[in-house]
Amino acid sequence: MPIENVDDLRDHLQTAIIVEILVFPPYLYAMYSLADQASDAAKLIKSIAAEEMLHATLLANILLGIGGEPRFYDPEVIPSYPTPLLHHKPELILTLEPYSRALVERAFLAIERPGKPGAPAQVDEFESLGQFYSGLHEATVAVAANEDIFANPQVERQLHDPHGYLVPRFDSASSGGLVMVDSMAGADAVFDIVLHQGEGLSSDRYADPDHAELTHYAKFQLLDHEETGRSGVLPVVFNPTLETLPSDVQPVAEFTNAVYSYLYVIMDRIFAPHTEDRHHQLGLLYGAMIALLGPLARYLMTMPVDDTHVAGPPFQYYRFADPANAEAELRKLATPLFGDHPKLQPVLRQLDRLPK
């Protein structure tokens, strides 16, 4: 569907947010499967995953800037795996797999591969995300030329304080961070960041003018597969779901799904109208990822599913009875886990730090 007006543009920006969310769990799954979480390989993949969420945030800022409403906690937004990367031609199936050279070459490099020189900008069918974002940028410029799309930029709802983004290792602040979008200049800056950091430049390996940070594609090329093989990769299952995991694993997997979905509940809160504690919510987001999701995923990867494989986080949508009171439901889900999984107790106690 071509972008002819601001409504079309809003639809495509929401699609772009979904694209960023789609690639986030496969990167995390591969990263968590590495035996050495302090390795450069783990930190490289973590830096890429962090920038995917940065890109989703920046796209939400544009969407708000043109009067739209970004959606995160939504069953139509949060996928189950395996799933195709939207609008990618040829079809590219995203999976949850343990780290391997084959996975990196087949999927991760294909996701981040720069567009071919001279490849046309495309918003509906594309061979590279660079084509998609270039097309989205061109469409934004064209629609802005005919409509006052920034008449109500809703800057009070945007996440643009530069202190709100923690730059991970292997990344550089000079490659870009949070940006306020109240004009075409702001939108230009967002697309510049997204394209430079990983979604499509064909001639440059660097994401910043100081050459302090590699693009996502160059980072994946930098991975030392032999060293990672020596360090070890956990024998996690492919594409786990709550339904396919053993019954003794399911309560932990369900709780992990709930924590993962809680991240998107927080994202919706961050961009909601009248959110006075926006940066407190951002702190909750970082805390839930670091203190809850990561340890839960790694714990699942110690739980056997058969004689040779261990479990992994399914990264599925969890339906909260009341998203406004998600914290209470998380505590309720966690209660039976205290007795059955004593090694999880330090993690579960982190729930006391969530809002009551």
C-alpha cells in the first residue's frame, strides 16, 4: 500500500515499530544461549538488541509527532515464533534458536544486510530494511510537503531526554540517541540514526562520524564463531512455546512470558498521555529487563526438556487481566515459584521493587 497521506504514514510507522520488536527476541535468545555472558559476543549482540529498542522508541516519537498513537502491548504487535519478517522479499523467517554461525549467516546478517547500491526505496516489499526506512523517510518528506503533519507533535508524550538512553558497550553516543520530533528536522534525525546504526547504509561500516561504533551488520561480521564455540553454547530448544514445554517448565515459562509482555506494558505507559513519571517508567523498563527477564531466561536454560535439550524463553504475548495493575498479577504468578524454584528467589524478590 503506497503512502499517500498522513494516515498511511502512521500505519507504516506502526509497522516499523513491529519490525523492530520482531527482531528483538531472536537476538536476545541467541545471546542468552551463550555460556559466557561476559564474552564480547554476548555484549555485541546485546548492543544490537538495545539499539533495536532505541529505534522502536524513536519511531514512536515520530508517530506521536505526526499525531499518531504507538502501540506496544498488543497481541497484534507482539509475535510468536517462528514468524516472517514483515514485507521482506524473499521471505525471511525469524526463529528462536541457540547461537550458531549458521543462524548468524542465515538470519541475522540477512536482517541487517545493507541495501544494494542503487536499490530503490520501498515501503511494502523490500530486500533490505534500508530500502524500507529510506522509503519511509521519503514518504514522510512528501506527505509533510502537502500537509502540516507536525501541527500537534505531542512532545510532552515523547521520550527525548538524552539521559533516558544508556549506551551499552560497543556502542557510541555519537551514533545517536533519543530525539524529540516536532518538525521534519527531528524526523530526519531519527531516520539518519536508524539507517546509520544498522538498517541499510551500503558503503560504510561505521554508525557514527568518529568511527567509534560499527553498524549492526559489521558487528555480526565481527563475531568470533570459533571462540564462541570454545566458550560453549547451551543446548536450548528451537522455537519453544508454552504449550510445547514440559509441564514442570511451564510455570516458569509463563511467568517469563508475563515479564516479557510487561516490558511492552511499560512502553505503552511511557508514551501515554498525562504520564508524569515517564523517566521512572523508563527505570522500571531497564530494571525489568536486567533484573527479571535476563535471569529468568537463563534459569529456563538450565531446565531439561529431554535428554539432550534445555528450555528457553518463548517470548509470547501474555494477556494481563488488567494491564494497569500488571505488577499485582506478576506477584501472583510468582508466588508458587518461590517454593518450587528456590534458585529463583533472589530474582523473584525483585518484584518488591515494582510499584504496588
